[in-house]
Amino acid sequence: MNYLSDTAKNFPSSGIRKMFELAQKYDNLINLSVGEPNFQTPIHIRDAAKKALDEGYTHYCPNAGLKELREVIAQKYNKQLGASYTYENVIITVGASEALFLSLAATLNIDDEVIIPEPYYPNYEGPIALSHGKIVFVHLDKNNDFKLNPYDIEKAITPKTKVIILNSPNNPLGRFIEENDIKKICEIAKRHNLIILSDEVYDHIMFDENKFFSPAHLQEMQEQTIIVNSFSKTFAMTGWRIGFLIANKEIAAAASKLQGGVVSCVPTFIQNAALTALESPMDSSNKMVEDYYRRRDILIDGLNSIEGIKCFKSTSTFYAFADITAFGKTSEEFCTELLLKAKVVCVPGSAFGESGEGYIRLSFANSDENLKEAVKRIREFINNAK
């Protein structure tokens, strides 16, 4: 008897995790593969969790999360976006990953189509598969530094289209979608009555005085936009597994109901820590961005000094997406050899879709010393291969 469902058998695996798992077999590695801040969660946030535990925050709460945290998130976005959200628009989730799942499970019917610009974050595939939707990729032009053309989105729309996923700032590309292009995509979504699922987990990590722009900045789009965000990147809280979604009240209520059947609720002491993160000054988070800014230049300037590698300067996130086509290898071959011979771990661009082939993703959420050593090792690896 075959005990596995078709969904389980066909569930997509992550190319990011594949490299991460391979790296566990070796020592003396510089790991630039996983998108995780190399900072400890700020002490005042950790202390808040300890205090909450001592005060008895160890019980269930409503599926949607603590009202006080949801209210603070709503207020934050109202101030940023000029919106009128209430706590009823906000659902606290187990990281952005569950927020993605709940958003898609709440909105997709069987065979509904989801448009995704590609290269793309591969963990979008799983929630869509579980919701029995279908992905329609819009391939970005590598000759134009993968800049999104809004009209390519419109050309991909069919009568089955339900959702457009926008990931800005973008993993793996390290760039954001500019305000004018967001506005054009919103016009398209309004014209075709589509939902925009806006993955904004890197919204705080912007460089060169660039400003983040959300589809929900447009008042007329707030009913049709689902915002997904997380405390992981902004506050170095990846292992805490806490995120949230913001949506119209109908979608939010459905997501809350689904949450009850998935995890019941996020642990309340973790929610208290997240509340402290939002209510405290952003000094620690801003300092992290300053460090990423410096580290971006260390890594990308270093890569561009190596013959054969081309890498545009990331405008956001902590990722570099480097062109390695000059070496005549697939991105997976290049990454595997780099790991085995140079002890540097990165992710093949093919893990992010076929448009990413010929590229590698490297994270500069690492120490200055490690980044300099990684550049040195990559240079030696390439020189030795000549």
C-alpha cells in the first residue's frame, strides 16, 4: 500500500536547504548560504521574553494573537501607510512562512493561479501546492539586472488568476521594486480584481537612502493587499518564529480560523517579546542595517574584483546575486565545487528558478572578517581552476 499523498510525494524541496545540509558535513566553512542575521536578538527583547515567562505568559491566547500586539502592529502600519487598520486586520503567525500559508489557504481555490516574478523565493511553492493552486512564473530579464516590468505581469493574467506575489525587497536579488512600478502593478491588480500578496520581510533593510514602498501605501489597494512580514530579519529573531499578516477583515478572519487548525496560537511569551521589539527604539535594528551596508560593499566590491564574476550592487536585503556564467558551469556545479575546494557555502541561482541559472546567491549577513576571507578563497578557487 502507498501511504503517502500525492501532495507529500510532490512537495517541493528547497535548494537553499540542500546546500545548508551539505555544508553540515564539512569543517572550517564560511557559510554565506542561509538568510539569517549574524547578530544576537537584542538584549531588551530577550529580557522581555524572560519577564513574560515569569509573569505566567505560558497559556493559550486567541488564535489571531494577543490583542495588544495586534493593535500596536495596526498602529505602526497606519502611521507608515496612512491606513485605518485595526487589530482585527492583523493575525500573529509562526514566522512569515505560516503567514504565507494562511494567506494562500484563505484565498485560493483549486487551480487558481498565482503569478510570481522569477527568480523567486522558493518557499512560495509549498503553500501554493498545499492550497492546490498553480504557479505562473514571470521571468525577469537578467540583461536588465532582473528589473520587473509591470506589463509582463499583465500579460501573464488569465481568467484563473487570483493572486500576484510581490517580494520587495527581494530575496534572492537584493533589490526592491520601485514606487512607480508598484503603482503600475496595483493599477493592473485593480483592473483585474486581483489580490496582491506583498512579502515585506526585508522592508527595514534598505541602502543608499532608498525608501521602501508597499502596495498598501495606496489607500485604494488596502482591501486587495495582504501584507506578510516577520520579526526575523529586522530584529534578528529568526529562531523565535514570529511573524504576522495584515489583510482585509474577511481574509484576516478566515486566516484566524485556519490558524486554529494549524498551531492554535503563537506562544504568548514570544508575542510579549515581539511587542517590546515594536515599542522600543529601533537603535539595534538600525545599527544592523549600518553593518549590512558596510558588509555589502566588502563582499560585492570584492566579488567584482575577481575576473569572471559580475555582481550588481544590492539596493536592499543582505544578499548578493552574482553572475558566474563566464566559468561555463551550472550554478549547482559551481557552488558544489566552491564548497568542496574553497570551503565557502553559497546557493546556486537555479534554486530560485530557471532564470537564476548562471548566478549564485551569497549572504553578507556575516562578519567583516569572514566576508574578506570568503572573497580571498573564491579568488584563489577561480585562479586555481584556470
